[in-house]
Amino acid sequence: MAERYFDNEMPNFTPENAAVAASEQDSLAKLLSLPYNTLADKFKTAALHLKQLVVKETWSPSMRVRDYTLYTGALGTAFLLFKAYQVAKNPDDLRISSDIIRACDSPSTASSGRVTFLCGQAGVYALGAVVAMHSGDEQLLCHYLSRFREIVLPTDLPDELLYGRSGFLWACSFIYKNTGHEAITASQMRAVVNHIINSGRLSKGRCPLMYEWHGKKYWGAAHGLAGIMHVLMDMELSADQKESVRGTLQYMMKNRFRSGNYPSSEGNESDRLVHWCHGAPGVALTLVRAAKFFGDEEFKQAAMDAGDVVWNRGLLKRVGICHGISGNAYVFLSLYQLTGDVQYLYKAKAFACFLLDRAQKLISEGIMHGGDRPYSLFEGIGGRAGQTGGLARPEPARTDI
């Protein structure tokens, strides 16, 4: 199990300006003791440097976009530029982001059946609408909203986040939260929600809602319960639908491993994965959402328990969001925003400092994996840049993108 992650030897908490005499030569300890304002400047500088590197390696106006997705493709670079604009207010970031989105439009249209935020047309039109609004281009905003409303969901679409109905609803939420516009009508939204709920109830098992993806009943954020429940809690639900979501989360909490980690799928007894996609990190983010949605202490406590797992076993030997340190750091930002407890801000800072201090060297030595798509948003340094930039402004940082 330990070969998947580095032993976390960082202190559970280091106050700002703490003495580091015992570790004077330890550059990581020095970073952890810096005042947050000083460290925030370092995070901002590092994030902007990584952003420039990602753009250089993934985009030129003459290139032909092959992978357009937000998950591993060009749209991820556009999203990173939009997040950079939110931090630094550089209009060039917004302009290049818009250019990339335009270049993604045609290849996304050709990808029949791909309709989600992370891996489909919905991501192109959703991000396009948001960037157009921030650019003050009303005509382009209307264009992308119109294109979004033309999306037709295939009848055989699964329900999960990466490729399914939940992923489509996530795009709807992204548009509304960032523009105030309704992406689709309330009745259309209700129909998608009802389909997801009814599909989950067909399982007839001990869990109120359960879903299959390629023959497995996944629990995690990418393909399973955590991702689906997270999106459903952004929707308008009836009383009985809320109880189905509540009961599903309670089932997961009751059946977690003794370690506090969560199975990757129903009946899987292998306690190995501590990723956003599978395991405690993705579930923790959903439990934070549940604590706000239901107002129940049990979900808050379970989220904090999952956070302990991420602190102890989440210093992964990868850099990205989906299965890396950057994604796991979002757990602590989310817990900080839920509780206001500075220990969680420190822990988010600690994971980011570990990457800032050691990632480049560890990757060059082959000890750490830079990602199959090393400049992408969810597998590579694109996600690291976004997470590091978020720490430059931890109060408003969005942990659900």
C-alpha cells in the first residue's frame, strides 16, 4: 500500500513564523513556517509560471485540436486560463481561453454522444458561455447557451460524472453559478434528475441508490456514488429524493473501511486507493457538500474523518487532480471552508508546499509520476497550477470547479 504514496512526515500543524532551528536546512519546513501572505505570493508566482508552461506546451493558434476535453485536453488549458484570469485579472488569459474554446467547438461537435462537462460538448459550451460573459461578449454568450440547449442526451447514457447524466448536470450547474443563466428549462432539468434517481433505485439492494459503470458498482467521484450524489445535491430535489441521497451517503459511511477510507466499488475489499476518482478524497468533497445541504453534524464529522485519511495516505506519487496530490489538497480547502478551522488551510498549504519544494526533482528522478498527459488539467501540472493558484486566495477558492 505504501508504494502508492509518500509517508507524510510533515507536522500536523505548524504556526506561522514558527521556529525551524531543528530543521534549518529543510526547505519544506521553512516554507511551512512562512506567514500566509508571503506564501500566497509564492503560490501565485508558481501558479502563473506553471500556467505559462501549460499554454506553451498545449496551445498555438495554428494547432489542430485532437483532444478537446476539459479532463485531459485543450479545454483544460482554457479552464486553467480562466482561473488564472480570476486571480491575476490579465485580459490576455481571458482572450486566449476564448480562442481555445472556439478551437474546441468543431471537434466536440464531431464526438457523438459525449455530452458531459469534463469529457464532452457540454464542457465546451458551458465554459464558453462563462468566458464570454466575463469578456462582455453578449452575442457569444447567447451563442454558447444556444448550442448548449441543442445538446441531446442519448437514451443509453450512463448516470456517472465523467461520461453520464451527472456530468451533463454538472455543466448546467457551472453555467448557473457563473453566469446566473438557466442552461436548460426547469422541466428538462427535473427530467434528468428523475431519470438518475429512478435508475439508482432499480438496484433493489441495501443502498437506496446504486449505479453500474462497465459492470461495477463504483463508489467514487469519477464513475460512482460520490460524484452522482454531489451533483444531485446541487439540484432541486423532492423530499423523498433527498432522503434517498441521504440514505445513500449514510450507507457509504456505515460501510467504509476500518481505516476510514472508502471502497472503490461495492464489495471491493481492497483498501488501496486514496484518490479523487476512487476513495476518501472524492467522498470527502461530497460529504462536505452534504454537511451544507442537510445541515447534519454526522456528515461534517464523516468529512473530517475522510480528511484524516487524505492527510495520512494522500501524499500520492502523482501530481494531478484525478489521482494525485493536487486533487487531494482540494479536500483540505473544502474542509477549511466548511469549518473555518485553520488546520485545514495549513494542510492544503502543506500539500501544495510539498509539490512546490519537491515535485520537479522527484519527477526528474522517476520517483514521482508526472501524469500520462503531463500538462493536462486532471492528470498533470494543469491541475497543480489551478490548485496552487487557488491557495493564493483561499477564502473564495472553488473546490468543486
